[in-house]
Amino acid sequence: MQRRARSPEAKLRRAEDLLEAARGLAAARGGVRHITLASVTEAAGLHPSAVRRYFDSKEELLLELAERGWRQWHESLAARLVGTRGLAPEGVAAVVAATLAAQPLLCDLLTHVPLSLEGDVCIERAHRYKTNTFAVYDAIVDDLTAASTMTSAQVQDLITVALGLTANLWQISHPTPTLAELYAQHPRWGHIALDFEPRLTRLLQATATGLATVET
């Protein structure tokens, strides 16, 4: 019989096991839309009923991964910008695209957070997610502004476009098996699905260049 985690340390470890299992399943199965709580608990070696002791729902578990993904994105971006000053708009866009593309789970979750995750958890958890991710967002804007020739307002607009494009292009570039088969039969329909990071980079560089000419 499986023993329940009694100490705070053991409970934290079990929660981390569940998060790690969800992360691995999302990578193996092609996205978070293909995982269930049952598959997560099985992969973590826990009884199906055990997950409720650590997360109220699949949405809460995935929202935790999204929140961590924001922090990891900022850490990657900040490391990339160390010592950088006067970066041109095209360079800013390239850094944003590259560091986002290096966070595949976050790219996937950016679609699901506004669609269902943050609206399907309790208000306290939604409040914590908003508080923490907005703090990370502000730090990202500050870092990019300090490292570049762009204004804070221009960087904010660029990030807004980056998040929207990523949420859309990531899903298109990681089709379900059915769509992958369809694209193999009709390559013209699937061409957009072949180059997530290059396409994101081009579109963000065009956006950043345009934003740099706008009075803010």
C-alpha cells in the first residue's frame, strides 16, 4: 500500500514528482492537450486519487508549470542579455524569439492559459498566477529596455505580439497525427508548420522594426 506524504518536505517532493511527470508526458505525447491526471499520476508512481492532495485539478497543475515557464524564460533571456547595451530592434526580436523557442512547454501552455487554465482554477490561485507572472513580465520588459534602443512601451508591444504569435504558431507547427498526415498529402497546407523559430523571428523582427518608428 502506498504511504501518504506526511511531512511538508515529502509533500513538496510528491508535488514536484507530479509536475515532472506532466512535463515529461507533454514532451513525449506532443503537448499538454494529450495528457490527463490519470496518466500524470501513473507516470509519477502515485495512486490516481493522490493528485488531489497536491493539486485541485489538471488545470492547477498546468498553471503551475506555466508560471515556472515564465520564470525560466526570464532567466534565459536575462542571461542572454548580460553586458548588452544599445541592441537594435532586430536584435531584440531575435533574442525574444530564441529564448521563447527554447521553452517548448511554455510555448505550448501560452495557448491554454487564457483559453482555460487561469479561468478554471480558484480565484486565489488565479490571483497568485497573475501576480507572479506580471512581476516576471515587468522584469523582462525592464531587461530588454535597458539592453536596447527601444523604449519600454515599444518593448511591451513587442512582447504582446510575441506571446500571441507564439501561442498560435506553436500549435500549428506541432500538428496532431491526423493533421501531420494531411499535410504530408497536401504540402502547401503544411508549409507554415515547418519552421516555428525562423518564422517567429522574421515576424518579430518586422514588428520590432516598425515599432521603432512609432512615437510612444
